[in-house]
Amino acid sequence: MIKVSSISKIYTTDNIKFYALKDISLTIEKGEYVAVLGASGSGKSTLMHIMGLLDKPSIGAVYFEKNLTTKLSDNQLSEIRNKKIGFVFQQFNLINRLTVYENVALPYFYSGRKDSKIKQRILNLLEDLQIKEKENKYPNQLSGGQQQRVAIARALIMEPDYIFADEPTGNLDSKTGKEIISILESLNKKGKTLIVVTHDKSLADRAKRKIVLQDGRLLS
Amino acid sequence: MSEGYYILLVKTAVQSIFRAKLRSFLTALGIMIGVMSVVLLMAFGLGIKNYISDQFQELGSNILYVVVGKIDGNLAAGSRALASNFRFKLRDVASLRRLPEAEVVVPIYLQPRVKIQSGKNSFYGDLVLSDDGLYKAYNYQNFVGKFFDESDLRGREKVAYLGWNTAAELFDSPAEAVGKTVVVEGVRLRVIGVAKEKGGGSASDFDNNVVAPYTAFPQLDPENNFYFIYLRAVSETQLNSLKNRVIAVLSRNYDADDFSVIEPTEMLNAVLNIFSFVNIGLVGIGAISLVVGGVGVMNVMYMAVTERIKEIGIRRAIGAKKNDILLQFLVESIILSLFGAVIGLVLAYIVVLLIKPYFAAEIDLTIVGTAFGVSTAIGIFFGSAPARRAANLEPVSAIRYE
């Protein structure tokens, strides 16, 4: 469960305050499929970053599985992001100097765990996503769709409970985009909480629940 | 952390270096030059130190020299001491021979730069008059022939034992010297032996000597004019006791300013201390170039952090802690420094190989270890500020960076 309570995100420039988010309260239960919908600049990515513990609100509280996140240290937040949350970004955000295998393995290396079966798990994941043969390739040798599949594999390697996808199809053609959405939705069917941030209404309609933002405020 | 974590860390660091080859090379150049100059200075220092120590080792341990005049630890006073009118006498030698701690007591008369002639050839060397104990005292080894013995001394035989250079200069080859005649200070001497080449010496340059029994030159009155007395203690533990006894015996007849009792190891330590001080100073100056190299590393690492802000954000998003980011950039900084150090070491090694026939220089494991240690320290010190900057980046700001 992720709960945000009266959160605001304020940026100050030349003594002028800008509210990226204003007084937002909502709860996302485990296993939900939620779309966060809004136009560009509505604050949806900011909301995702705060719920995904990448950012902190200026005002208000964020609870992650009943833990008040403001009381958590930077290392604790990193650990939650590593083990409980998987991110899928619009621009894929793979590390170009690492191979596909190494990109997927990276969260595991940061976890501090020692798992003798990790190599097989990574290969199984790549196979499930139909990119096993690309194991030793670098991201710039892959198509957009393939890169996004690698990003999904990276998001799943630690078997997180929550998947945050920020405009996951934004850089893809419609056919590939549909494939990616299909993969993400299959993860939700397996019990993962899926939060998709999008400006695309048709994509948002696929979700079981919609959160609509406008100018930093919650409309519904 | 799993093994793969560290392997990936090093692999990423090496990749970063080789991705920007020219930039990395230019950055490492400062470290390279610094390491090369420091290693060469240390190599010269070690070579010279070992050369000096070897020369003193040649003299052997448990040794004392009793010399005319007061040296007082000031080595330059040695030449002034030689100008003193005071000389040792044969009776002093006899008194010292009675000391139980003394295994060997050898008197030495020295006349520097005398003309040594054989036929039409002449050579300026040192005339050394002593007894048969000098052979062992000076660690001579025969190239050809033999040293004079006690019977030659008692028989006042006019015989000579030549240093290598002396024989080489006077005859077609040192091997032909035995049986020939040399003339020194108007005295005709029959050559009975030539020493193997030695190189260097303390009282005189061994290779340029002509050595004869002191009884062969009565006109020089060596028995009342010895410059040095060489003593060897029965054991190292008795050296100090022997020194005190020698001072006590000679003080019965002479003033404290008339003579000095010197241990070669004291001389060696004094020389090495002065030399170490100078060498450390030179190495310190050479290390300045390492600091300059380190600044270059820091500059490049700051650039690397700026270029990879987004990557840092991605890594933080997927669970990297601040220390993971810090370690990543520190490792890169260290590897960049070590890259320069390895090349600097190789270059220094090549220079040492080339000059070794002409100049004392050695690279040992301590020098190699020091070079690697200092380079690692440079990498850590100058890489830490950029690494901390990377680690302290806010994940969300970094991930949004374009």
C-alpha cells in the first residue's frame, strides 16, 4: 500500500513559489492497476517520483507499506527502491556502457545479496520477454521495443511488488507500444501493483482506476 | 556484495578510461611523469646507497681504524688530520696487539701520489707500507703471484705487491708484472704479486697502490711514521670494548687530539644519513609533479561526473546507495592513477636498464610498492571530492538531467 497524505511539491525561483503538486491525498492498494492521467506539466511525473521514493514532498506525508518515509534514511529508501519498486521510463534509461545482461543484473548487484541462481533467473526473464539472444548486446544495438523490454526485465529482477511506468510507450510505435502495455498488464494479473503515468487517455482507460491531475491538483 | 558487483565496478571503470582514450592518456600523463621521476630518484638513491654500503662491506665488520688527528665525526677533517705531524710508532702497534679483544692489528704507512717507474713507463699511485697482515685487512685477492709474508718482512726484502691499475699502467698486462722490477722513491722492488681489481677504498684507492713491507724502506722511517692502524675485533660484541681499550692504551702516551678511533659503520651511517636526507628532499621535489597529476585526475573526474549525471540518477533509482556511487567513481579515479603509474614505472625501469652499466641505480619491490601505493593514494585523495559530488546528487534531479 502506498499512501500520500496532503502532499505538495513546491519549487521556489526568485522568491516565486511554483506548486508542481498541491494538497494531494490518495492511497494505492497492493495489486491495483492505476493510471495517473494528465497533460504535460500537470504534475503526474512528480507524483510518481514521490510515490516511488525518488523525491520527497515539500509538505505532507508519504507512507510506503505503512512506514512513514520521512523517517527513513537515504539508505533505507534506496533499499526499498531496490527490492520493492521497479521503474520503467519513457526513455528506457538503460546504461549504454553495460550489456543487456549487466543492465538487468544491476539491481541485484546493488542489493548486496548472494544468489547462486541469479544468472539463470536473468536468462529466464530475458527469455520470457523474448530478448534472450540479445544478452550480450549493448542498448544502442537494440530497437526501442527491445530496449523497453530490457528495462522491464531490470524492473522485475528483484521481484518487486510495485511497478511504476512513466509514459512507457511514449517513445515507441503503436504496435510495439501495445506489446509493452500487454507485458505490463500481464504483470498486474500476476499480482504486481501497476502504476502507469500517461497523457494518453486511451492508455489510461485500460487501467482499473484513473487518477486525473490538472495543474498539480487532483481532479479525480 | 557479490563478486559480480566488484567485477562490474572495475570493468565499468576500465571502460570509462578507454572510451575517452586521449583524455585518459593526457590525464594519466601527469601521474606518469610524476611516478617516473620519483621512481628514478628513488632508484638512483637505492643504487648509490647500495654501492656505498658495498664499499664499506668490503672492509669487513668488527673493524676499527686508528687515525692521526682529531676527526670528531667531521669527515672533511680527515684530510686535515693527514696534515698533522703526529704519527704512530711500532711500539703502539705492539701495545695494541697485546689487547685480548684485538684479533688483527696492522700498521699502515701511506705516501700518496708517488712516482712508480718500470723501464720507460711510469705511474702515479700510492705507496703503502705495512706488514703481512694487510692482505687480509684489505681483503686483497691475488690476480697473479702472492702477497709478501712474515719472512719477507723480517728479511727486509725489497718486494712489491701491485694494485690492478698500477700493474696495468706499467706493463703490457697485469699478468706479466710478476718478476719484473719497479722503482719507488729510489728503491728497486721486485714485483711478487698483483691484486684483483677492487674499485674504491677507504685509506687509498686499492687499485692504484704499490704495497711493500715497511722494512723495505728504512730511509722513510715508517716504523715511527704510521698514519693508520687497522684493527679487527675478535667478535662484533667486543668491538666497543676494543675501542675503549685502544683509546685507553694510546692515551697513556698521547693527547686526545693526536688520534681518533673510528668505526667504519659509524662513518657509513653518517654518510647514509646525509645521503638519505638529500635523497628524500629530491624525491619530495619530484613528488610535486605527482600532485599536479592528481589535480588533473580530479579535473577529469569532475567532468566524468557531470557527463554521467543521468546515469547516476538511473543507478540511484534502481537501488544504488550513495556509497555505491562514491565507490564507483573512486575506483575509476584509482584505476586512472594506477594506469599512469604502471606506464611511469615501465618507463623508469627502461631508463634504469639503459643507464645501469654507467650509473648505480636499482628498482626493488619497495620502490614498486611505493609507486603503486602513492598512486592509489593520489587516486583516492583527488578522486574523493568528485565522487562525493556524484554520490550526493538528488536521484530525481539526476534522472531528469538532460
